[in-house]
Amino acid sequence: MTEIELEKTYLAKYLPEGLKDCPSKEIKDIYVPETEAHPSLRIRKRGDKYEITKKVPVLGNDSSEQYEHTIILTNEEFSALEQVKGKVVRKIRHYYNYNGAQAEVDIFQDDLAGLVLVDFEFKKAEDKNNFEMPDFCLVDVTQDKHFAGGMICGKEYTDLVPHLDELGYRKIG
């Protein structure tokens, strides 16, 4: 299945009120190949769903509009594929309703604990372009490659500190 994903990504300023009461899922992403600086192929476990996904910008380097190619996997297929050497990242994704839009609030785990990113997906480019950043967000990092999934996987929070400091981000949690 291929679709165009319209998305904005923000660094969180703080966790929004009521987040802990929202539905959530643990996500494990394995980006391959591990030798690539910014792998775009990911093997994902999201709750009890499994898939392989590859994202490619529709135009140039615009990370807000990407082709997303997805292949659904079975648990057995995922179990076999997760043996591949790749860069791993784990996060808890909370599905938070914000003014009629659904925010995906990703609270990173393990070596990236303290990092919280917020994604909003849109059905129309006009909605994406007119969207105003929520008050619980600090800065729009949609085009900032430092925070692309393929770039942060395999890193530690301390690796991101110099750039986070430039943006005024403070560790959450």
C-alpha cells in the first residue's frame, strides 16, 4: 500500500493535560541498514500490529509530504525480520485529541528517555499548511533532519543535547 503522508512534527514543551488517560501503544522501530546514516526503511511493531515501511519525500527534501510505502506483516514475519541488524528505537505513542485533530505524542524510551515529539497528520495540504502549533509544543521540527526517525534511532539523548539546547528544549520526564 502506498499513500502520501501529510505531517507536522514538533518538540514538546510539556506533556498536555490528560495525556496519561489517552489510548497508547508501545512502538519498536528497527531501521535498516544499520550502516546508513539516515535509513528510510523501518520494521515496526506497534502494539499487536507489524509492518515494514519506507518513507520518501514527494518533492525534494520536504519532510512534511512523503510517500509512505507499507507492507503489513504477521507476528511470525516480524519475529524473523527483527533479527536483522538495525538501529532500534522504542517509544510509547499516546493518541491525544487536540481541537478535533489527533496528536501522536511519542515519549521515547531507553537511551532517548526525556525526548518527546508530537506528530499531527493531515488529510489535505491546506489543513497542514494552516495548522497552528499547540501551546504544549515548543518548536516545529518537521524539516529538521535531527529528529527524523531514521536519524534518532540508535542514538542516545546526550547525542541530541547540543541541538536540543539550541532550540531551548528541556528534558521531559
